[in-house]
Amino acid sequence: MSDAPGPHPSAPGPFLALGPRVGLRPFSHGDADEFTARARESRELHRPWLFPPCTPEAYAAYAGTLLGDPARAGFLVCERAEGGRIAGFVTINNIVRGAFRSGALGYGAFAHAAGRGLLTEALGLVLDHAFGPLELHRLEANIQPGNAASRALVRRAGFRLEGFSPAMLFIDGAWRDHERWAVTAPATAPEPAARTRDGLSACG
């Protein structure tokens, strides 16, 4: 039986985006108990690929960086039919503006939500948000070659395999090889105002 508490009272609050089964909302410090309980329940599912915070202290530091760093954005994936309980999470890290307008994607589903298509739906909402309100042009997902579920997820979302980087990231005590998957904004996405190098709007 799950030891996770019920959804935090703030869970039904305003969502950034809604799909048929899930909604996206920002991380908050009040989600620590539910998030860390879900993470502990999901250790077997996540290892050796993913290490989300499993203690309130680790969650406080993690959420603090997502909430306080303009180069990061974090979204909780919440089940609409279950009172907003947390099903997973998606993050955009290392956001670069200017001519690049890119970010690195991270994500995970919790054990009770795995295999139900909820993260697939959520990722579509995140792409719409990233290429819309966030005005990004490109998202990259760096995935270990053995992580078949993660590779299948981004492929369903329209990502393309762009390359392979040996010993790219230090994870679980070793430098791990990664495939680089990426997707760019559709041609119909709105373009931000042109900027010159000094940050002023360009004219003509």
C-alpha cells in the first residue's frame, strides 16, 4: 500500500496547462511530503537512470533551484481524475536565451503512473508551453542508450536522434554515455522580437 499522503491542498490550484487526464503546475515547497513519498515508492522503477529527491531536505533544495533560477523551469504532472495527485514531473534545465533559445529536458513518472501514457500526455503539454509562453526554440533530452522507455517516450513526442556523446554525464558514480535527442519548435510558433547584441530591439 502506498505511504504517500493525499494531494496537497494547493494541488487543484491553477494549472499552467491541461490535457484530458493530466495538468501541469509549478513545483512548490508544500509538495515535499507527497513528492518524496512517491519518489521512495519508485526507486526500483527509476534506478539506475533517475535519482529524484527522496527526503524533505533534498526536495527543498531541488524545488528551491527550480523556483529561484531563471535558467530552469519545473512542472509537476498531476492526475485530474485523482484530485490532483502527483504522477510525475518534467523539468527544463540550462535554459539559454538570445539566438539559441534552448533548454535541456528532464522527466520522470512515479511508479503508480508508469505505463499509463500520462507522461506522454504531459510531455506534449510541456512542449506547447516551452515553444509558446517560454519562447524557446529547441529542447534536448540526453538519454543513456540502455534506457529504452525514455528513448521511446521522446520518440513518440517527435524528438529526433542527433548524436552520441561518450562519458557525457556523471551519474551514479560513473561517467555515462548518452544519446542526444532534440526537437525544435514548429514553423508556426511565434517568433520573439528581434534583438541586437546590446538587448535593444532591432529595426528593419
